[in-house]
Amino acid sequence: MIERVSVVTLGCEKNLVDSEIMSGLIHQRGFSLVEKPEDATVIIVNTCGFIDAAKEESVNTILNLAELKDSARLKALIVSGCLTQRYKKELMDEMPEIDGIVGTGDFHRINEIIDEALRGRKPVYVGNPVFNYEENLPRLLTTPRHTAYVKIAEGCDNACTFCSIPIMRGKFRSRSIESILAEVKLLSEQGVKEISLIAQDSTNYGTDLYEGFKLPDLLNKVSEVPGIEWVRLHYAYPGFFTDELIEAIATNPKVCNYIDMPLQHSEDSILKKMRRPGRQRDVRELVGKIRARIPEVALRTSMIVGFPGETEEDFEKLCDFVREMKFDRLGVFAYSQEEDTPANRLPDQLSDDVKQFRANTLMEIQREVAKENAAKYVGRTIEVLVERYDGRSDVYIGRSQYDAPEVDGEVYITNCPVQIGEMSKVRITHAYEYDLSGEGIA
């Protein structure tokens, strides 16, 4: 009997890529991949362990899927990802429902783990997270066929006091330019038009393999791959954002005018406690320099509220900063007190109620900013990557270069036949909080 395997992915895009590689290896082995967990004989849950909410979601998902052992065909439940890398002993000791676990540096051995789990051996493959995947590993995309994520590096060396990523993903390590380009070429041959480059710290790319920062070179080389029309940059660390990188984005028409650059806070005292690079003045200068050289840029950032010692005055100044900077996209996180991180030991920890109130308040401010930002597109014609058709509303839906998959706004297209997976010109007629709508131009 051929085993039927379902891969359930939680967390970030980096986890998604790992799941796609595991799926490719499973398919290569000859197992059957199924979308619905209830149809599977083997389930793999690729977990996130970044903050408390993510850990809770991971544990709840594991427990819910474990019930399929009684109600469906499930023989083995395997858990992978960041949660297992960090809590392997606790998971195996406290959750007998789990039949095997694999960490972030060993997922390429997934078929061995499936075999052992089916034999009842309860395998634990969690070593040091030093593995970097290469282009010769099989990969089955779960994104729409026109867009894909490519990991350019793993791990992180920045040691922010609130972050557990180095514990779960290890030290920073870049893939070679040759390996990345080979993978992008394979993806392009499959019909991918948009490449989103991801890493925990993308702007540090290449410093461990080459002399100096190599992200500008990588952006330009990826854009030269035939068939690739958009190259998108995620998770740019502000401390390593060079003038050369700004110039590469400004001058290369295939590199999206889109920068995802987590800043985490505005106030110097908090940034120092977080062990983040630079100070507010440096951030303002960097954002000003980017906007001066790339006037049409869309800036996405994230902020952490409720960090230990954040006063009411600190928070009010952060609110003023967000109003003033008018970021195009903003994510807000209530600080999560993570064990084994330096911030966990800081005094003046805030209550969950205060943290959540501040998160909600800052998001309300950003909603007003977002409405104002969206209005500037009305009357303009922009290029849109068409992603799907909504038959109930009779509209096509796509994204501009200013919007990343899943996390940002969309464009609703009427009055013109367009083709899914292709670029189309759209004249914007209406703007909403995050979304736009307009007429396609034949």
C-alpha cells in the first residue's frame, strides 16, 4: 500500500519553503501527497515556535490532527520545524500522540523519519541547525504557479534580545549565488514570474561567503533569468542597508519598488534594549534616503509594542513616529516573553492587557495612514499580476509590485478580460484601506 502524506505548514514563508522541499522528497520517494489531512496515513506538521501565539497554534494543531488516529486512516503523526528544534524533549515527553520529530536542520531526511515512525520507533532527528538546502533538492510549489519564495540564507547572527531565531535556526549562512540562480532558473521553467527573496536577514547576504555585501549583485543576477518579471525583497535588516542596495532597487526595472524592513521600534532607549542597529536618527536618514532615490517605493515594516520598560511616553512617541513616517504597510506585534532570550530577564515586564491595548491602538493609527496612502493611486495606471477570478463578483484579482503575496493588499479588475498568471495594465478608479480596484486596459 502506498502511504498518503499530508504536509501542514504553520508560520512564515521560510517554513513554507521547507515544507515544499519535504513534499518534493516525499513525492520523489513514491508516496502519494494529499491535501486533506483526513485523507492521509501520515501527517507532517511543520511548526512555528517564534512567539507564544505561534507555539500555542502549533500545539493545538498537533493535538487536533492527532484525533484523526481514531476517526480516520492516520498511522503516524510527525512534527517538524522550529518548535521541535527548540523543544524536542518536551514534545516527546508530554505529547505521546507524536510518532516522530525532525528539526530545522534535518528535514531533508524526512523519508527516513517516515519509515521509522511507521515502524513504531519514535525517531528524533534534531541536530545542530547547520543545513542549507540546494537547488538539486526536489521541491513542489504550494503557491500559485506564477510566484515562489527563494531562501537565500538561513539563520541569523544579530542577537536581538527578544528573538529566539538563532536558537531555532542557527548562525547566519548564505547560499551561493550559483545555487540560488540555478533554483530560480528551474522555477522560471515551471512558469514562475515573481521571485520573493527571503532570509532572516537578507541584507547581510554573502558576507560569510564573499567579501562584502552581495545582495545588490544577487538582485541584478536573479532579474536576468529569462521569464522572471518581478524580484521582491523581504526582511531587510536596516543596519546593513547599503547605498549600493538602494541603487540596485532604484535602477533595475525588474526589482519591485518594495522593501520589507522590520524596524521594531522608534525610541532609542528601547532600540538599545532590543540590541537593534542604529538609533531613530539613523532610521529617519535611511528611510529618507530610500524615498528620495526611489520615490514610488512601498515600505513595509513591523513594530513591537510592550517591550520591557516601554513607558507610556515611549509608546506615544512611537505612535507619532508611525503617523509621521506614513509607512505603506505595517505589522504590529505585542512583545512575547521568550525563554532563553536576554529580554526575558529584563525588569519592568508589561502586562498582556497593556501590550494588546498598545498593539490595537497602533494598528488603528496605521489604518488611517493606509487609507491616505491608498488614495494616491487613484487615477494612475499600474501593472498588476493577475492571480485569480472571483465568479460571484465577476472580477479578476491581482497584485501590484507594491504588494507582497498573502500579507498586503490586492487589486480588483473589472471591464477587461485578463489572463491569470500574466501581467496587465490597470487604471485605478477606487481605493480602500489596503485594496485598490480599477479597469483593465486592453
